[in-house]
Amino acid sequence: MKDDTRQAPDPLITGAEIARLAGVTRAAVSNWRRRYEDFPAPAGGGPTSPLFNLADVNAWLAKQRKGHDVSDEVRLWQSLRGEFGDDVVQGLTAIARLLADNTPSPRLGPEITQQALDTAQSTSKAELLSALTELFVDFTRRTGSDQVSSARIVRAVRHFVGPVPATATVLDPACGIGTLLLSVGPTIGPARYGQEIDAAMADFAQLRAGLSGHTRTKVRAGDSLRDDKWPDLKADLVVCDPPVASPDWGREDLLLDSRWELGTPSRAESELAWLQHAYSHTAPGGKAVMVMPASVAYRKAGRRIRAELVRRGILTQVVALPAGTAAGHSLPVHLWILVRPDGHAVPTVRMVDLTANAPDAPLSPEPGQIVDVPLIDLLDDTVDLTPGSHIGSTNRDYLVEYTALREQLREQLQALDSLLPRLAAGDGPGTLDTASVSVADLARAGLVEYTEGEPVSVSEHLDTDYLHGFLVSSTNRRRSTSSTGTFRADTRGSRIPQMGIEAQRGYGAAFRALQEVEACTRRLTQLSEQATALAREGLTNGALHPPAEGA
């Protein structure tokens, strides 16, 4: 037998991962690439999402002595997280106002105010706010929040929007902190309009626009569906990553609204309400690009509206993006591209299926990932707009795929049973009958340091998994919840039981196992949805059928 002693290639990492490795922002990594000729060249990926060899990056960081100190921007972010907890948008808005017009906020406090001013001395105000925004977006991604469009969503929208003229009018009716609104088109030129239900986010988006040079930008606070702040606006481009699965979107108050020209959405179809709102603001010949959950493409409740979109030639393209594109979950999402017809009918809908790609892979589809489907072929009883249903279905082995998914589900179920830790009865319920210490005291004693706002043990006498497990205990959550019910994750005030290191490691192992259980459960959910979608598609197109009785 041939002895193959070749080692596996070193892993490739993104610029964002280099930033986390070095304790800086992605902007700092971009500056390194421009300033240092010896920075490692990309070893993979594409021009807009290069990948770098991990070993080369580590060697370069060691040579340059980068990553040994946390950057000033990261320190400021950590201060904001410690002060504002989960309400960090309020802190970002106060920082943005301080940078924009030198107006200090009493909510910041003198120490953070001075820290922000000192940090702004070593960089531009725009770069500082951009770095803080980047850290906030990364924080929302790691916490599974969907309140900010992910960097991958932004990249996909920009790619499929294409060039935007400097004379264009752009609208985002659910703009959040302005991520999508400010990302499309050139900085100078387009008139941008946004609306956001969260007043703090709307303020931050407006201030962010001013500091980043997007001078022709107006953002207003309010619920776009119930209280449209731009009722007469017709935009050349509408981009929107709307709230999903929101049953309280105002249907009962808006039943006779003129925006529902394609049909009144059901309570369960809030995404189709947002779609029609966006379309109502699209000028003749203009375009709307919507981020949509994959299930909107086939749910029964939205069939009539989907049919009208197709029949009238409004829907021109559906793009199924890779799993992992969205920030808050691993489920696939689609881009729906609409145009308001100006007399030129489009006889097909272009279907693009990128679901088999890695989330950071190039977004230009291969020939086998794209097909133009005649409108008549979509107007059947289901009006299924899932790209995978129309691309290569004749060569698809449904039974093999379905059998493989069932086997993966079985393996995950077995893993789940083995992962769930076996625990013994304690003396509770209640609090542990032992002395405790605050995280702030642990930090002052040099036993923990804060990395990306989270405490991490730097002592052989404290187990990190033990620490993190007790940080989310019910006692600490109650301690972090105000009398009004607002939760603020200020871990410095949390208290950790005092135990010997061996006992800590036992708890730490149990907490690690529970994290693995949660990850396994998420994987089970994803596999279940894939299996049921595939089975439903196969049963309805004839590729699969139920077994005969007695089989």
C-alpha cells in the first residue's frame, strides 16, 4: 500500500476572521493589505471575498507584532457593550452624535466620551464610526440576531442590483441602521430615503449617512406599513430586508389599503405585505430587490399574490442564496427582483440556484445553476417559485437525496441522545450553597479578560466554560433585568460560584455538552426542513410516491 504522508492543506480564512484573530476591525485588515507589500496574498475566494492561508497570516502577524494589543476601536466597543448591554444601539447613536456635532450625551458618561474623543484623534470620524458599526454587525451575527442585514446579504444585494446611476432615487422602507440603504450605488449622487420603526436605529442611520459622505440621505422613524413617511415617493430602486414572520403587521387596520393591488396578504404573509409596499414605491421601469425567506416561494397562503406577480410580468428573477447567508439563522434565503413594467413585457422568470455554493463563494451562477422559466410554466396550482424546483429537476435523483437526508437525520438523533449529559440530583432547586464572586472582581484580580465584550479566563484556576455557563444562569439573568423588564447583558455584575478547578471542569464539560446539544438541535431542524421540502417536491412532481400498502 502506498504511504501517503502528505499533510492536509492549511485552512483558509476570511478578512473578518483575520480581524477577530488580531483583535482589530475588518477596516484595519483592509488597511494592512494596502499598506504592507508583504501581507499574504489571497489563496482562494474571489476579488470581493478573498481567502487567506491561516499559517501565512499567523506568521505575518507574529512578524509585524500585530494582534498583541486590542485596538482603540475595539476597546471603545467593549466599553459601550459594558455600559449599554443589549441596548448598545443607544450607545452607538450617542457616539455618532458626538462625532457629528460634538454634542456629548449624558448617557455616555465622561469616561466613554473622553475615550471616544481620544480614539477619534488617531483616525477619521467616519473610519471610527465605520469600525464601531462593523463590530456591532459582527456582534449581531454571533448572537443570532436578525436586526441588521448580514455582510453576505449586503454583498448579494449589491451584486444583483448592479450599477446604480448617480441620479437614482433609492428607498429602503425597513432600513435598520442603514446598512443596505448606504451600500448600493456610489457614495455621492443618489438621493436616499429610509424608514425604520426603531427610533434609535433611525437616528443612527441618519448620523451614519452624514459622517460617511452620503449627504443626500433622509431617514425617518416610524412603521412603514402603518405610517408611511414617504407616501408620494417613487424610487428608481427599492431595497428591503424586511422583518420576517411578523403576524402583527397591521392587516386588520389595512384591509382596504390601495397598496394591495396583487391581493391582500394573510396574517402569516407579512413578507408579501412588505413586498407590495416596496412595489408601490417603485417608479415605472424601476426595480425592487427583496430579501425573502425561502418558504414564501411555495407557501399556500401566498399563492394568489405569487401568481399575480408572475402573470403581470412584475417578477423577473428569483435567486436562492447559499445557506449561512443570513445572520440570524442557517436557513436559505431568496432575493426576489421585481420591476414595474413600462410597456416591455418579460416572457420568463430567471431562476438562479446558488444553494450548493459556499456562502462566501462568487455569486455569478454557473450554467447549470440558472434557467429562464416561461411564465405559463409557473402558473400552475402551486405557483412554486423555488429555483431548485425548476433547475435540473429532470436529472435529480430525489430518492437518493431523500434517503441520504433521512440517514443524516437518524445520525443526528442518535448523536443528540449521546450528547445530552447525564446529570445527578443536586441539593436544589435554588441557588448553589456556596460562596460567589462577581465577574468585576475576577477582572480586577486578573483572572479574566474581555474579548469582543465577553469575559474569558486567563488563569489556570478558572475554567472558561464554567464561567460562561453560570453567566447565563437564571439568577444572573434576573440580576440583569430591570424592574421594567428590560434585559441588559452587563456581565460585570454577574456572580459566579466559587469552586475548586476540578469541580469547575465538571460543570464546564456539562455546559459544553449542552452547547453541542443546541447545535445538534439546530442541525436537526435544518435537515428536517430540507427533507420535508424535498419530499413534498418529489411527491408533487412524480419523482417520489408513497410505498404500496404492506410494503
